[in-house]
Amino acid sequence: MGSGSTRKGVSQAKFNEDASNFIFGEITILSVVIGLYFSSWYIFGIILIGLIISMFVPVIRFFTGIIISIFSAVISAVVICFLQDIDIPDPYNFLTFLNSVFDNPASKVVGGIIFIISLGLHFATLEWTRDVTDSEDRNY
């Protein structure tokens, strides 16, 4: 193994670790938003601990990454609607809420970009969790 591949491996590991820090921040923000929505500290704690644990369970961490990326896209689209003074209906009817949020072209574009960025970071975090949780024999 040459020094170039060692350098690439170290750079990749550093990127994956930085992505995991971003994802844990994203999990915290998502837990706060859901906790505020339901006005419950218990829901905040359950969502926070549940999402962190689900990032380390091999079977469901892929799906957790996709679901959190979708929520990140929705939250960013809602922020765009607030910035453009678009009236958003009560989110109790979720389909009507999504339709009104993504009715704006800017919300569609920003939501799509945030979804792609978040999904890429989640895939990097998946690699980081594999590096952290798997045995040393995986690399041989």
C-alpha cells in the first residue's frame, strides 16, 4: 500500500467523521422540532435517543438516513416559505401541509438540494458507523 492510498484513507476517514458530527447536529435539531411540535420533553428525548441508536443498528441505519434526509428537506422548504411570507396551513393534515409547502418553486429547489446534501452526508456517516462499530478484521 502506497503513501497515496494511506493519505486518501485518512482524508476519507476525516470527512466521514466530520459528516457524523453534522448528522448528530441534524438529529438534535430534528428532535427539538418534533419535541416543540408536540410540546413534550419526553417525545424530544425519545426521538433523540432513538435516532442516535438507530444510526448504529446495521439493519435500519440506511432507512433512518433516508427518513432524516426527507425531514431535512421538508424543514428547509418550510424555512423558505417563512422567508417568502407564504401562508402555511396547520400541519395536522400532513398531505395538505406538504402540498402547500412544496407549491413554491424555491421550496422545491432548496428542498431538493438539501435532500441530496443530507443524503450524501448520511451515506458518509454510514461508513463512519461501520468503521466505529465493526471489528478490526473487516479491513483485512
